[in-house]
Amino acid sequence: MNQSSTDRILAGLQAWIASASPGQQLPSNRSLTAEYGASPVTVQKAMRRLVALGLVESRPGAGTFVSAPRATRPVDYGWQAAALGAQQSRAWSLSSTQRIVAPDAIALHSGYPAAELLPERAVRRAIAAASRTTAAMTRSPAAGLPELRAWFAGELVADMPAGIPPVSAQDVLVIAGSQSGLSSIFRAVAGQGRPLLIESPSYWGALLAAEQAGVTVVPVPAGPAGPDPVDVERAFAETGARAFYAQPNFANPSGAGWPAETRRAVLESARRHGAFLVEDDWAHDLAIGARPRPVAALDDDGHVIYLRSLTKSVSPAVRVAAVIARGPARDRILADRAAESMYVSGLLQAAALDVVSQPAWTTHLRGLRDRLRERRDLLVQSLGEHAPAVHLELVPSGGLNVWARLPDGTDVDRVVRDAELRGLVVAPGREWFPAEPAGPFVRLNYAGEDPARFPDAARILAEVLAHPA
């Protein structure tokens, strides 16, 4: 109630200030309390927000007054052009998925689920509980809390068939989100200046990490069923690459999933060439159908380096993930991570462990599966009804996105720009290609806020395609 009253007072005063003169005194807090029927505390909150916005200034003993416009001058940043040099890297470009957009926009560009899909109560309780333990004031081990490492190991062991030596907590490194581990993995197992095989399209953050690590990306085309094992074998043979980064489950952005024969064939190819498969299982908890088994569950000799994140399923604020690697590769990755970030917040690790080790976690994932299915189906249905020119090669069985191909010859940048003018924000597909895009694609997130607006989103997309602005 206080929050809505604060917003109401804030809106009323902003309208009053817009027609007032600089230096004009605002009504007293007492008169505002009577006018809006609010408490003095609520009025004070609204006044503090006006001060923070720079719209008013408080003069002790005198009152609150409309701020006078400050004299400004153009700032010359030209010197930075010489200091920074020409931009040669995608590393300095903010991804379209990270943009903050207008609150009334239909936002299908994000890479995260809506807050309502996350276990908010459990997260808040776990963070509060962790803050009362020693984790709030002590440094955690470089490899992570032993209990959390054991949980990650147990999750993978549950998928491992009999006869495969199980991983242990000693094989697990806790990292601050899977993105933070990619550069370390690429440096450790591919090597600077060396080739790294990567699916095309693939996660834009992996392309960024590869550039930061100084490796040379070698695209391997991937369709709705992942890459052709023949192409993977050829790429290993022709390049001498020591690693292949891939997402066998619910690939970002395409939603592709590898069939069992592809999983076995690619793992055998890595073995033949003495190479690593870097398996990014980013959407492990976001399955809509049956949860597929990680390729790492089939690995008995350390050829798979496995990434598992909790950021998308627990909370974006709890950036906790794990790398599972066996042998010397694990030690090299740990050394690189420790040099870069020393350790991961023990408080966040303790909170994450609390959430995922409660019985309610399994119940939450079951409910999440149904809600993701409803959202996915609504978006797919909306596109089919209102934007038939948009083609979906695959209806994903997990993850957060659909990968939509626009008609050949479409100027994707123009479509994205015109759609945003109409209130729809989508992500252009070029960010997910390590080389030139294979077609005019956009990525659409079906797990965001307000799925009731999906039909409107599809209609806007159809209008933009049919009638360029």
C-alpha cells in the first residue's frame, strides 16, 4: 500500500513541477499528507525520490524547492578515440539481450525467465538464513563449498549408467555463473591462438569468452538436431583443435537437442583426436519434456568438461554454477579462475545450496516445466496465427527461446528497429553466429513477463515484415 501511495504522490508532484518555475517552493509535507491521504513517512519517501531524481532540492529550515536547471556544456570525449584505438573486437559491444527497455514494451529479447517463474520465497529465505551464518563473513575455498560441490557431483552421478566411474566432489569447481568459467576453460584446454570448434549458431557469450581467451573460433554448422558428427570429425582432423564447445541440450539460441547417436559419435570423435568436449548444460533445469542425459554422464576418461548453472533456474542474483572436469584439466581451470576472481561468494553458495537441497525444489521444477510449456505453446500458436511468414524449424523441448527465421532477404536490423518503434523488442540473430549469419533470424524468449501479450507481439512482427516503416 505504501509503495503504491508513494508512486501516486510522486506522479502528482512530477506533474506539478513540470508547470512550476525554478526555485518555486513545493507544498509542505503536512499539506501533502492531507491532500493525498497518506502517512508522513510515505510523503517523505516521495520527496526523497524527487531529490534523487534531481527535480527538487531541500533547504533545511526553509522547505523544498523546484531545482533550477544546471548549466551544462558539451563534454569532449574525443581524446579517448586515440587512447582506445580502433574497435577490433565484439568484446566491447553490449549484447541486445542485456538491454534495459521501456517498461511498457513487449520484451522478448531477454535471456532470463520472468521473476514469477523463479522460487522467490525459497531464495529470499535462503539468503536471509545464509546471512546469519559464517558464510556472510568468511572467505570460501577457491574450489567452492564442499557441500555444494558434492551436490553438483551427485546430480551428474544420478545420470551416469552403471560401469562409468562416477565423478566426485573433488572433480567440481564452483564458479560465479557459467559465463565466468568459459574463458578459463578455453584458455586451459584450447590454448591461446589455437583453434576451438564451436557450433554455429551458438551462445553469444561463448563467442565473447573465446575472443577474450585469444582462441581461434572454427564454426561447425548445427541444425535442429545439432551438428553432423561427420562435420565434427572433419573439423577435428583438419584443424587439430583440442576442444569443441557445444550445447547438446536445448541449445541457445536454437533450442536444438542432440539425439543419442550424435552424443555417442561426437564423444568418440573427441576421444580419437585426444580432445575435449566442453558441454554447456545451461538449461538443465528448464526441460519441458523429459530431461535428457548429459553427454558427460557417458564420459569415463575425462574427455568432457561439463558446465551446469543455477542462474536461470534459481535467480539471476544468485550467480552460481559448476565446472566438472577430471584430471589435470580441472587443476588448470581452477588455477585460472583463482587468478581471475580468487573465489565465489560463500554467502551465495550457501543460499544456492539451501534452495536446491530442499524437497520443495523438485516440486518447483515440476511446476516450472508446465508453465514453460504453456508459454512456449502460446508464443508458437501466436506466431502461427498472426505471423505465418515467420518460420520455426523447431519447437524446442526445453530452454527459454524459439529461434525464428524471417523470410529470405529480410533486413533483420530494420525489422528489430521498426518492431521496437511499435513496442516490441526482439534480439537479432547475428549475435549467435561465429561467422556470417546463415539466414535472417531473431531469437524470441517465451519465458519473459506478460505472456498474454504474445498475440500482440506476433501481430507487430507481421506488420513490420509486411509494411516496413
